[in-house]
Amino acid sequence: NKRNTLTTVSSSSNPSTFGESVSFTATVVGTGAGAGDPSGGSVQFKIDGANFGAPVALSAGLASSGSTSTLTAGNHTVEAVFTSSDTNFNDSNDLLDGGQTVNKRNTLTTISSSLNPSVYGQNVTFTATVVGTGAGAGNPSGGSVQFKVDGVNVGAAVALTAGSASSGAINNINAGTHTVEAVFTSSDTNFNNSSDLLDGGQTVNKAPLTITASSHTVTFSDPIPTITASYSGFVLGQGPADLTTQPTCSTTYTTSSPVGTYPTKCENAVSSNYSFSYVDGTVTVLTACGVFNGFLQPIGGSVELGTGGNFANPVRSFKLNSTIPVKFTAICFGVPLTTGVHTLQAVKYSSSTTSDPAIDATPTDAATDGNQFRLTDGEWHFNLSTKGLGNNGQGTWLLVATLFDGSKHTVWVSIKK
């Protein structure tokens, strides 16, 4: 009888990874009664029942299939079928114990941001790239990426194209630092899924918002105007209602504030998505006196009326130690001014821009209290004494009349020996 043979098949790498080269080897020896090994023959390798390549001649009891890297992930039957050319030996075959296991290849997902840090309201796009990694070879042929911000899906899963996927522009991420994740799900059965977190997260800074307090012009003693806020810098179509806390606005102006300018301000706004800068406004208080008739004779004129002279050309000269009659009339609140407290100061100038401290004018009329004007025959009078000025009284002076509402009217005079 022919002697039996024993064929044994082995794998160069089992388990292997998709894309990794694997070869199979068959050894053939005589077995059982009799002696010797077959002198020749061939081995046909089969994978999953299909011939793998042409039969391979037996050489020194061995035959190799050559390598393959195209086995798909999963478990495959591998068989070696020996056909003897030695008429003294029988044929035989063998299945690879447990089959050839091909593991899926791992993938590496990497996520990046188009703008990091960004500002609230700016467009940010996240991009994921997916490649095969580790043992094996090749990249996944398809799949999808689900982007997540703080663990919540952002939009629908995006198909992987040429190894990448984009989230599209996102502009509504609140200010702060957020986790951003790309989760890849492979549609290629030869590759594993993978995911990646954006390094350091996505930092979104607050958007700058400018809040400007309103400005107003009022007449002396008018009611306090309502100070309101205007805004510059809202994004995403938002407005004041989107602030956590609205700003509070105020002014230092009161109904008794004299003529002048008073600040308005807004403050204390609160928002997690906006940083604030504040711009103050003003309340400008105008005089209640629609007409100032100037200083009456013997002075005449007023700087505000363009007839009050200047440092180089005072309107009148008076002798030192004399009394200067300072008089005026005005129309206030639409009627002749007959009430209120009005005062006079005198300021000596050594040049058109250099002056001594202002001094309260000294009256000679006992009926005038302090440096106040008094009403006489419908005119406001102040008898200014120059006696107390001494030799320092010589020079150019600016007389400043301050009316009850804080408005000031001036005239230049000269005092000589």
C-alpha cells in the first residue's frame, strides 16, 4: 500500500491586522506504517474554500503560499491540499487550527479648530482627520464624524470625505472653555472607530460691548431727564434683553444744579458673553435767562454780547479808590429778573491769559449783603469799592457777575491812579 502523508499548515502571523502581510506554509511528511517522505508533489492553498494562487511545488517537504495583505477583517478558513507526485505516497490536507483571524486596523482621529481662542459670536469650524494607525496598512474608505461640544451633539453626523470631515461654521458657543470632541464611526468593516478631544478645549472670549449713557440739554431748574443706555457691539442679533442684568444709568444733575455740564453714566451691566466698556454722557444746563441786557452805564457792554472789551481794550477806565457802579437787567423765564441771589467777583489779569485768584467784590452800599447785587428800580445794582485794593488795584480787571442760575457774564475794565 501507499504510505500515508501528514500535511500541516501554519500562518506567519495569527492573528494579523487588516493590511498586514500574511503567508502560509505547509509541511508534508510520511506518517503511519512504512517509512520515508514523499519525493515530490504540490500544495494548493485555499482561503475560505477558494484557491489562493496556483499549486506550489513541494520542496524539501515544504511549500509556501506567498504573502497576502488583502484579507478582510474577520476569521478565515485556510487549507493546504497536498497532491503527491510520488506514487508511493497518498495525498493529504490540513485546515489551519482556529482559522486565520484578521483584526480590524485601528484609526486615529484628530480634531482641530479654525480659530482658538475665538470671540463670542465669531464663526468657528472644527475639522476632523481620520487615518489608519498602528499595525496593518491603509485608511478607512468611509464613515462619519459626530462633533460634540460639552458632550452635546452639534448638528448631524458628517460623512468622511477623503479622510476628513468638517462641522461647518458655529457661532453660538457661549463664552468660556468648552470640550470639543470628534467621534468617528467607520462604515469600513476593516477599521475600528475612534475619537479625539480638542487639546485644551475651545476657548471663547467675551465679546466687547460698549454702553453709552445718553446726553441731554436742559434749562436751569428743568426736571431730571431720564438717562438711557445705547449699545454698540451686540452679536447674533442680540440686544439688551439678552443681558443677565441691565445697566443702571444716572446723573449728578439735580433741579437746583447751576448752569454747567454734569456727567451721566451707565454701569453694573452683567452678562456671561459680553465684556463692558462704558462711555459717559452729559447733562448740559443752559441759563434760564433768555436775555442779558449787558452791564448798564457807566460801564456798558458784556463780553458775551461781544461788547465787553478784552484785556488789551477794556470798555472803561476808573480811578483807584473810586466806586464803580455795576448794573444789569435780564429777562429770565420770560419775564424781567426781579428775584434771586446774584453775585459779583473781580479778577485781576497781568496778561490776557494770566490772572490772580478771583476776589469777592466789596460793596459800598450797606443795603448790599456781602458781594450780592440788590434790586433798585428794576435794575440790579452793585457799588464796587476799589478803596481796599491799595496799589495792587491798578491794572486790568475782569468783572464777573454770576446770576442765580449759575450763568456768568463778564466785562473788562481798567483801574488807574
